[in-house]
Amino acid sequence: MEIAALRVKDVLDDGGRIREECNLSEAMTKGGKPRTVYLTNPGVKQAFRDYLAERRQSEDILFNVEAPLFKSQKARHFTPNSMQQLVARLHARAGIQGGRSHSGRRWFATELISKGIDLRAVSVLMGHSSVAMTAQYADDNPQRLRRIAAELV
């Protein structure tokens, strides 16, 4: 999970503001391919602001932009596996049946496709090397299929 490798400075600019873009290096991504994650959604930016304000307060002068964005119990980076386990526990606590670490990515792609965003743009946002991989999210989207059937004349 790419999120496990993020550092505070990956989401904060030099002025302490949330970045508009977070660049993931090839070492951080599953496919070994660099990509950009856009942090332009107001809700996402506010969640980062709130989280980092809490971190600053609790760590005081020890707040370090080189530190992991999300710390394990040992104040280190999570491993991808431990982050997956944490996400699974959070899903279970929230009562989400079958929730996995990939669920958020699947929701993101499905939501964009259902809103009519073209597959190429979704493919780039997902970091897929081919549109065919992204098309799998469109094929099994019953909401999208219902909308298409309803629009037929």
C-alpha cells in the first residue's frame, strides 16, 4: 500500500500547507511506476489539516516533516502488510462487511466511472498501465449499467 510509505513532507509544502499534488516515486508504488496523486478535494485537504494539527500538538517540538505520515505503534513507517491489516480492522469496527485495503481504490474508480469520467482519465488517476485494467471497474458496475439501459431510447 502506497500510503504506508508516505512522509509528512509528501503532503505538506515548504510553507506548511497541504500540497495540491503528492508525487509517488517508483519505490513507493506497487507497480514500480511513479505517479501523481491529487490532493485537491476540499474534504481530503481538511482531513489532512486536522490530522497534522493533532500530530503537531501531540509531538510539539518533535514534529518532523521527515517522519512517516502515518506512524506505527513503534513510531515508524507501517509496512504495507501491517497497513492492510489496520485497514481491515477499521473496516470491521465500522461494520463494513468484506472491506479490504483495496476497497477504497475500487470505490474511487467505480465512482469516477459512474459519474461519466472517461476511462483514460480514470486509468491515469489509478496509476494503471493500461485502460483495459481500468475497464474492469466499469464492467462490473451495476449502477452504471442501469443508467446506460435507462438512457436507451
